[in-house]
Amino acid sequence: MVTSLYLQAVLQMRQAKGQQRYSDAKFSGGVRQLSGKHWITPEIRNKAKALVAQMTLEEKVGQMSQFDWGFHAINPDAGGEINNLMRLLIDRGWVGSLFNLSGAEEANELQRKVIENSRLRIPMITGRDVIHGYRSVFPIPLAMSSSWNPGLIEQTAAAASREAASDGIHWVFAPMIDITRDPRWGRIAESMGEDPYLGGVMADAWVRGAQLDRWSDDRRSVAGCPKHYAGYGFAEAGRDYNTVDVSDRVLREVILPPFRRAVEAGALGIMASFNELNGIPACANKYLLTTILREEWGFEGIVVSDYNALAELLVHGIAKDPKEAAELAIKAGTDMDMHSGFYFRYLPELVAEGRVDERLVDQAVERILAVKFKLGLFDNPYVDLSLKSRVILSEEHVGLARQAARESIVLLKNENGILPLSKNIRKLALIGPMMKNRRDPLGCWAPDGKEDDVVSLYDGILAKLSADQVLYAEGCGILDRSREKFDEALKAVEQADAAVIAVGESIELSGEGNSRAELDLPGEQRALVEAAVRTGKPVIVVLMSGRPLAVGWLDEQAAAILHAWHLGIQSGRAIADVLFGDNGPSGRLTVTFPRSVGQIPIYYYRKNTGRPPGGNYTSRYVDMPTKPLYPFGYGLSYTTFAYRNLKLDRTGMRLSDALTATVEVTNTGSVAGEEVVQLYVRDVAASVTQPLKRLKGFAKIRLEPGETKAVSFRITADDLAIIGASGEWAAEPGAFRLMIGPNSEEGLEADFILEE
Ligand code: BGC
């Protein structure tokens, strides 16, 4: 029987786990079956079925159980019951999956034990959170999505999986593709931002990169696990784990598209989220896990619960006891239980009592074994120990980390073209708590990252300037409440020609469990920047955070602002590349930056209302503009671009036709630069009110000074489809407007008619 002591141990374990971490889809016409792709071939399915037929019930429910081995390693005395259970399952060779192993050696050792103890010699599948790189830590996903470069996402996902696989990992709990509109939510850092279409493109790239990468030695790749399915990013008030209550339309139009794309790309796993969705917690939610995921989309992989989420069914108040929690979860469609042990303990009884049909168990085990066959684990369960030294932190991966970091940087302000800085500058003051910081650029959820691998901004700048060109003083720590080190920093600013101030958030201010109610710079950092501005010297601010910050004051005061997120191991080099113009900034925001917390939720995908913002009695605030600080899609470059001659090849389009929209983009500045050309559409009058804009395409192009390129987008009825009053996905004939421009608020517009 599970006692409250057990639940306490689980809580402790979650805390310990936290500490340990720190040493649209383009819906092709809407909801319908996948287009005949079977990632799990009939041959694999048959092998899995044949094996299940030989298994005892205990062996089966063992396969459906996953445990956090790292918890055992760091808490050998805590959570006795769960540790005993984990050990029992390993000793009998029954365990389906372990995660958080310490590396390839331990993975092989435990795998050997499991296989040797297993009557049918079934290997386990090992997991790990590999969210934005393994040891080669890449920028946080929110930053990487700002690259608007799916190819880059694909490459980084492949590199991360290659490193993880070389260290004995078969299953990465990524990508995190929760759409969110709330920067208070700490996990926005792990997300790809607010837009379902862009999120879908990135999800597709990530899954293909992570899963389909083949590396020479044994041709094994890893399984992905898009998460958290579903709605986790819509937690009320941005408070992690909070209630989620959204309409089916928002669910299907905004939240689900990236998951659907991930499934279409062949994701072998999906993680069911912690949150309740419209009254039913995700891992007990049959509508999500069976109706939509399996029946509508044809998902063939493993559904795993989030960490101990079966036990949380009791806390949510939907299961009266652990046994009922196990019953609800399996009946909803959860195949694997992460770390509660409930499946192993209660499914045999539930089957014996006739409350759960054994065929449900068989189905889940078949899926789990099929993924193991698909990954080649039966034939090749061990990892070659010589591999990791060739793969981890390889020159290629470090180079990729630098490129990814560069492409993630967003230039928010650049008054009088103060950036890029000249390498001949006489004196540059380098101040702020993020300047020499090598820890926080790793970002949240980088459990395998090492501070020693990180290039600080200071070191990045010193690779471009000589030591006598810089003056350094920290000024204050991230969370400091004291201003005693201000003077030294201000003296440096006064003696210099310009100052670069690196400020932001520490790792603990974003990521899981780390929601914030205030979105300004923490501690005394704002006062430091303001004091530096008062010296009259040009102040260039490098913001490093895991989320959008509401810093309207900064936009008014700083000469330039570079948003540099948490950029991973090559952070300093990449920022210096951009500061000195070796590479221009090309990132564009994938999330709206609010002016104040009171504007949240604020996102571009909004509707017009009956009284759009204007004068009195309109949808506005009396004390604040309704416009955001920086809109979705926004970002500057060191050059300027002009958009001209938007042309449609037709003004009337039939449902079966395609329309081509072409715009000319010219680099009107004096240096080469990259631009992200964005296409938005609006259904002007539909059976259900529609957002003013929906992103439906983008192209990242590079232009030399004076160069013009014509950029074309092909638009089909699929791009225009909405969930109308009938509840079906379809494009509704009538008037449409499209906009092509540099961000969600600027661009050229053209109208066309969709005919029957
Ligand atoms: C997180 C997941 C993660 C899991 C395993 C949970 O706390 O929500 O994103 O994959 O732990 O570490």
C-alpha cells in the first residue's frame, strides 16, 4: 500500500532531482489519418506481438514501468519503497525503462544485468532530458526558435542525440513543443514560442533531426519524446502545473498542431503532461491520448506519463487511490508509468479483478517493445565505450553551438547604428553580472552541461579586442540587493567610450517550477543600467534570460539592446561575433514581449473584438498602450530592408487551386544581412471569428547591399483552413487578406477571394 510517507519521499525526490540538474501544424486539411506512413512496420509489430504472447503478466507490467535511476543514485535512503521496487524490477529483468543513468559505462552495466536477468532477454530503453544539447549545450529552445531556421534545429537535435546516444541514452525527452502565451511561465524557455505554425515547423525539424540521424558505428539513432501533451503551456496565470481550461478550438488550432507535426515526422514517444485539461489530467485523458492521438492521428509509439504524474492523479482529486490512478491512466492510453510504480503494483490486481482488460496491457507492451525493436536494441543493446570521446564536444558540435547561438540573438534596438562596435575602439567598459558568468548561459534543463565548457561574454570579447582596450567591473550580482559595487563599475563606464552591460536572469529563474510574477530585471540590475546611462556614455545592453522581460524603461534608455537569451557553451563567442559585426544579427522573436505583466496574455494571434483598441470604450487599457514592447516576428539587422511590389498571381482562387504571392525584398543598407520574410493570412469574414493574422509561411534570405530578391509563397486551401462553425477543418470561401513583411505588425497587404 502506498503511504503518505511514500508521497513525501516523492516530493523530496523531486526537489533533489531539481538540485541535481544544476551542478500548425500546417494542417493538411485538418483532422484525418496519417498519410499511410508506418514508422513501426508490420514486421516490427509482429515481432513485438509474438514476444508479448510469451510474457507473464508481471513481465508485461514491468515493461510498462520506468524509473529515475538518478534518484536512486542520489537518494539511496529516501523513497525506500520506490527504490526497492526499482531494484526488484532490475533484478528480475522486468524493468521497461530507466532514466538519468550516469553515462555509457553504467548504461552498459545495468543493461547487461537487465538482459541477463530477463527470462526473454528483453533490453531496457534508457532515457534522459536532452532538451537543448547534451554536453555540447546549444541555446535554450526559445532562443533557437528565434533563428527561424529549421535546418539549424534539425542539426542541433541530431548532434544532441548523437552525443546522448554515445553515452548510452536511447530515448530523449524532447522536443518540448508546448505553445505558450505567458512569459511568466518558467518553461517558456524550453518552448518554441507562441505560434502554432512555427512551432509545428520546428517540431518537425527537431524530430527528424533527433530520430533519423544515423551515425556510422552501429547505425543506431534515438527515439524522441515530444512533450508535454497537452496544454501545459496554457497554465493559468503562467504558474507552473496550474489548471488549464481551454476550448476545443484553441486546443486544436493552437496547442495541438506542433504535436501533430511531430507525430507525422515519426516521433516514437509522446509524454503526457502534468496538467489537467478541461477537468481531466492529461495522463487520464482518453480524449487526448486515444481519440486524438491514436484514432485521429494514428500515433504508433509509446505514451509515457510525466514524472510521477500517476501519483498526482490522487492530488488532482480524480483518483481515490493509487489503484484507481493506474486504472484511469491505462484506460486513457498511457503506456508507460514514469516513476510512480503504480502500474507494476496495481495492474495485475486490476486485470485479475476484471477491471482492466489484459488486452489493454498487451497493446501497451507491444508498443513499447516495437520501439525497442525499431531502435535495434534487441540486436545491439550496448554502446561502444570508445564512441563518446569522438562524439562529445566534437569540433563540429562546438562549431554548431556557435552558429546556433549567433542565429538565436535578436537585436531589439540600435540607436544611430551604434552597433556593430569597431574593433579599434579606444576603451570599452564591460560590466554586469552576466559578463564573466559561465554558469547561467547554460540555461535551464541542461543537466549534462558544464560551466567549464562555456565561453563567457568577457572571454568572447577579449578574443576580438586586446586587454588594454577593456575595463571590467561586475557592478552587482544577478540577485544582489546591494549597490556597493556600483561605483567601481560606473568609474569604468566614465573612462570608456562605450559600455557593454550584460544583465539578466540566473538559471533558477526560468525552467520547471520557476514561474515569475514580475518580469523586470531581478535584483539591482535595473539600477545599475540606469546609473550607467546617466553617465552619458552610450550603453549597449546584452540581455540574457530564459524568457521575454518587460523592460520598456530599458528600451527608452539604452543605446542598443541585444537579446541573447541563455545561449549555451558558445554564448560569449557568438555574442561577440554579433557585437563586432563579424556576423550580423538575424534572429526574430517567436514570442511577444509585453510592456508590463498586466498585458499578459499578449500575443499576435489575437482577434479583432467588436471594439478594437482606439478611443474610449474600446478594448484597451487607460494606463498603458495595448501594443506590446516588441511584437512577434520582430528583430533588427545591421542593414535595412525594403518590401515592394507584393503581387498575387490571381485575385480569385478556387478551393482546389494554389495562389502564389510574390514580394520583392531589397537590402537598402550598406552591409549584407539576413531577413526573415513572414507571410500572414486572415480570413476576413468566417463562420467563427478569426485572428487578425496567422503565420503561414516564412523564408530566411541573405541579401548583399543593394541586392533585391523576389520571395514567393504558395498558398493552398490547407493554409486557409479553420475550424468553422461546423467543427470541421475547412477553408471557407470568401474574402481573405494576406500580409508579407518583416514582423507581425508591419508589411504589405493584398486581398483575394476564395471561390467554391
Ligand atoms: C518534466 C519533464 C521531464 C521529466 C523527467 C518532469 O519533471 O516535466 O519535462 O522530462 O521530469 O525528467
